[in-house]
Amino acid sequence: MNVKRTFGAWAAILFSVVIASSGKADAIVQRQSDGPIEIRFRVSDSETLVAEPLEVELEVVVPGDLQVVLPEFNETLGDWEIIAKEIREDLPHASAAGSDSRRWWVRLTLESLQAGEVEIPSVEVQTLPRQSENQSEQIGIDWEQAGSLATQPIVIDVRSVLTESADPMKPEPIAEAISLPAETTPSGSWVPTAVVGLVGLLIAGAVVLLRMRTRRGISDAVWARRRLTDLRTQWQKQKLSADDCSRQLSSIFRDWIGSMMGRESAVTSEDALGWLQETEPAISENLQAMLTRADEVAFAGISTNSAEVEAWLDRANDWMDQLETLQARFSQEANA
């Protein structure tokens, strides 16, 4: 028996099972119009993998005398988790006819930890007559001129990276995923041991990949910075109170620190600060005031103010740089 050829064949088969097929399918694009109002909804792929980011874009173009009200895109869209979002509102748009049009645009990055057919639900946008800044609020909106358009639901085929029927949170035993042919080999042969070892290594790698690619996206740092960017946007648009903003900012840092501690979710401020005090006291001192103050807001009902929140948001990037440096140090020590 040609040992090298046999071993190489099994390695190729096992590797293909773990990584599955990563080829991109065709994008799905929906277009609708209602007179001069146009809406375009684009999904980057018709199929994806569990925990694989999927991009969705929504574009609405209306005449200059109208304005668009977008839905609230919070943490989820149907059964999908929103791990990142970018919104642009009321932008100039040069139409083919040369008229003065305005454009609203949204890009969402979605992830699903559920395998199978997962639906992206219908998204509805409203159009309203534009009100001038000097128009009296008592005049109100002419609701007879208001309208709405909605996209059609889209079903995405979400495939497991293990087997087509596997639950990504409960990987199946390798014996059920791959049926290895029986082969008679000398009791002292190293081939069975090598094959079993390779199986275990590849499956372990797939499970680690799934645990890493949770709703946090590609890495803790990227996920945290996305959340911080979104939080700043909500704060600047005055969609959050100072208390809400402080609680969410605290959660972003406690989630990240919890991940570095090996926890599956956010840790308490006390645990986070205690762990940082042992590993990097300088970071603990920098975060202590914000985390402690956010706890007072959450548990004691002692409200914060805009000045405090602005100061924390201004320093948040520096704090994240420090945590990222600490995490990189841990990675280097682990690989040493």
C-alpha cells in the first residue's frame, strides 16, 4: 500500500468536509417604484455559512419635496443578528431626469447561528411630505400624501461548516459525519493513528472557528469598535439618554474584558476591574470611573449627565487601544 498517497487522500477528504463549500452565490436584488419613489434592496448572497457575515443594502430615492422614515434597526432583523450597520440619510442624488432627488441608504451586516433556510423579513419604509424648518409645527403633516413601500421577504440558505444537517452549537461525532472504510492494517501501523489525529485536529479547528465567529464578528476588537461607532451615532442623533449611553458603553467594555477572561458573556464591573488590576493595573484605573459610574446609573438610579458621557466617548478609543494591546500580548504569550 502506498502510505503517503493514502494519507494524502484522507487529508483532502477531511479538509473538504470541515471547510465545506465557500464559493459565493449570486446576489439578490429587488427593485420597486411608486411613481418617482424608488427602492432597491440588495442581499450579497443567496446562500452563506453559519456565522458567516452577510451584507444587506437598502436604498430609497425620493423627490426633493419628500422625506423618508426608516425602520429602527436594533440588534436583530428577524432571526438574523445585526453585527454592524451604516446609515446615510437625506443625501443629494442626481437622477437621470436631472430632478432634485434625495437618497437614504442603509448597509447591514448580518449573521446567523442557525443552519437551514433563514428568512430576511420584509423591510418597510415610509415617505412623508418634507417640512421646512420655518414651517409651524401646528400645521402638521399632510398624511394623505404619505406613503410606504416594503421589500419582499428573502430566504437565505445557511449551511453548516460541518455537515449539511449539523447543529453548529452541537457538533456531531466524527463517526457520523464521515464513514471511514474498514481497512486491515498491521497492529503497529501509524496510519490509523495519524488519520484519527487529523480528524480530531480538523474538527477541533472547526469548533474553535464557530466559537470565535459569534455575533461579535471577526474579532473582539472589531466588534467592540463597531458597537462604539454605532453608540456614538445614536448619541449624536440624540436617540439615547445620557443614562442609556453610559449603560451601553459599560456593556461594550465588559463584554470585551469578559471574552479575554474566557467568559461567554459580559462580566460585572467588579470582576472586570479586579481582573484588570491583576493583569494591567493602568487600564483598570482608566476604566474604573466610567464602569463604577455606569453601575450607579444602572443599580442605584443615580443619573449621569451629557458632560460625563461626552468625556467617556472622547476617551473610549484610547481605552480600546489599550485593551487591544493587552489582547495582542496575550496572543503572543500563548503562541510563544
